[in-house]
Amino acid sequence: MQIRILIVEDESLVAMDMSDMLMRIGYEVLPAAYSYDEAVAALESQHPDLILMDIQLGHGRTGLDLAQLVRDKYHKPFVFITSHSDRATVTHAAALRPNGYLVKPFGREDLYTCIEVALANFAGTEQAVATTPSPWQIDASVFVKTDTKYIKLNISDIHYLESDGNYIHIVTDKAKHIIRSSFREFLPNLPADFFMQVHKSYVIHLQKVDALSHTEVAIGKATIPLSRNYKDDLFDRIRRIQ
């Protein structure tokens, strides 16, 4: 059975070029979607096996928004196709746990390799989820391991996370918890809609932000440095959640 692929790309010429490459490889290509809304309609009616989505979709909601919806509701593998490879974009995209990431321009062999790896990764992840319950996240809470036990934290209580070498300080409104982990290991347990890295050592809960400038973020009494690499993305996301 042919793999059915949906392209979500706001530039029609790019979508046509990708479609041609995919058909030459041997995939079944569905009619392209040029916006978030068209993509949602295609997901409902066409039921693709994999989605190739550009991060930038013109005006309105982005490929990042679509990826969160695909992850939460449709449970389909997806690959980000983008011309952006800066640290802030990659970090934000990685938090959504894509099954692949391909930077433009790319050739047919690059596309084929990325898709096959994405499908294999997704199949392995789905099998692991079906057989092994997560020890970390339950509904709106997360369990963190301290020295001798696991402590249940409400995700809504977390203000920010601070990385300190091999440890993360999880700061809530009542206490600070220290766990042995890295951002790469721990962040997939938190909802990407509300948490964002703003510095190499800090991840914040966006709804806890009290004030911000071009160099700092204020959460309660804490002043958190804002890296230039993350500034534009943070300001954009803050506007979207107002």
C-alpha cells in the first residue's frame, strides 16, 4: 500500500516541486494544503499517513500550531520542512517532537531518507507507547524524581526551569525541586504550548510572565535572562496567548 502524504506549504511552486519529487519516489501525494485551516480540513477528510509541513504558513496560525494539533488530536507522524535553521526555530520545533526536520533546499534523496526515517521513528514510538506507560506524565501533572522518591507536580504550578550542568531546578510558586536531567530529556514531558526556552539555561512557563524587556523576563520576584536568539520568538508567542 502506498504511503499517503499531505504537503502543507503556503508557496504553491514549492508545494508543486515537492509533490513531483514525492510522486517520482513512489508515494501517493494528496492535494496540497496552503494554510492551517486547509490542512485541518485535509486531515479530517483525507487521512494522510504522514504530513510534511512548512513552519511558516503566511498569515495566521503557523506550522508549529498545526504540529501541536497533529500531535494532540490526530496522532500522525509529521516532518518540518523549513528554510529556517536558526537556534530559536530549531529549539521551538524540537519541543513539538517532530518525526523529522528537513532544511530547504533539499533533493529527492534527502526527502526520501527523511520520510522513511520519520515513519520508522513514529512506528517505534507508537509501539513503545502501546506497551509501556509513561512514568512521567499523568494528565496535567508530572512526576519528578528527587533523591529518594518521585514527587507529583501540577504543571500549572511550574514557573520556570533552570539548568545547572547535569541538573534542572524546577521552580514553582511554593518550592524549588532539583532533578538530575537535561532540557533535552525533560522538556518532552511538558506541553509545548506553554513552555519555551528563552536562554541556554532557562525555560519559562509563558502564562507566568509578569513583564519582559529585550534582555530579561520577570516571573514573580525572579529576573530571567532573555537570549537574543529567542527574543523574537518569545515576543511573538506572548502576543498569541494574550
